[in-house]
Amino acid sequence: MSQLLHVNASPRGAASQSLAIAGAFLSAYKDRKPETKVDVLSVFEDSLPDFGTTAAAAKMAAFAGQEQTPEQVDVWAQARAVFDRFAAADEYVFNIPMWNAGVPYALKHWIDVVTQPGWVFGFDPTAGYSGLMTGRKAFVVYSSGVYADGVPQEFGVDFRSTFFKDWLRFVGITDVTEVYFDANAMNADPGAALEAAKARAEEHASTF
């Protein structure tokens, strides 16, 4: 049985447009693959371990192949539990609203917890980094209120999708499908635009 992890990066619940589009995708996907187990992770609601001084030291010890202190072992185990949930999935759905040109801080927190040496990436002094999450695929919904591709800089800059695309590549997930619902606050008919985006998501679900 395949498993899908839905990472919801919006805190807006039923008011979230990115979540509504991801929901349309998932509904159509589950109609086609009812046997798939779907796990939902809401980064603003689910508990994520702090990744501060002790965790950073634990990461550097792991990266250098050094022994961790008991405190570092404990915080490393907490991070590992978050990673194991991520690694258990074969497929992913992410809905990501734009916050201040980037991704919401809670999503960045989750990424910083799971992105560890030997878990999602390897490193070779000659060849550099290599992603370890290969053989998986992702569907990503990006949304924004004002920014859209091609607008003047005064209307925003997209560091959200550039960052997230590069992170997916870094960890080895290269089979990626995307839907953009940008400049939704600027649309003359936002309801119709949202329905069109949901229809695009459902179409992608038919072949995902």
C-alpha cells in the first residue's frame, strides 16, 4: 500500500485557498486510489521539536561522525521522529502560501528539522551533496495575494517557489507537479479563479 503525506503550510484553515486547491487534488486522487494511506501534517498545529543550540550541535556531530552527548541524542531522536514520518511516504502534497516573499516560517522549521546528513542528503568531498529521497514524487500548490510571474518588483518577488523547488531537488525529489494560484487578491473574479485552480489540481490528480 502506498502512503501520501500532505504537508499543510497554511494556518488559515477553511479560509486557506492553497489548502482548498490541495484538497481538490486529494479528493480526486483518493477517488482514483482509495487504497492509498493519507497522512496530514499541519506545520502550524502539529508539534515540532525546537532546533536550537543542542540540536545544531547534534547535527554537526552527526555530520562529522562524532559521538553525541546524551542531551544531543535526545533532541536528535525527536528530530528523527519527524523525519521518519516524512520518509514513510512515497508521495507528497504541499500547499504553500507566500509569506513576505518566502515560505511560512513553520514550514521552514519543519524543513530544518528533517534536512539532516544521512537522512535526506549525503555528502562526498569530491562530488558534493546528493539527495537520498529519490523515487518519490510531489504535488505542490503555491499561492500569493499580489505577486504573480512577470509583475514589476514593486508587486513582489518570489523566493517561495525558488527556495522550495531547490529544497526538493536537494533531497532528491525531482518528479514534481505544480499549480500556481498567484495574485489571487488582484483577481476581478476570485471565486471563478479559485475554481479554475481547483480544476487544474483535479486534472493533475488523474495522472499523479
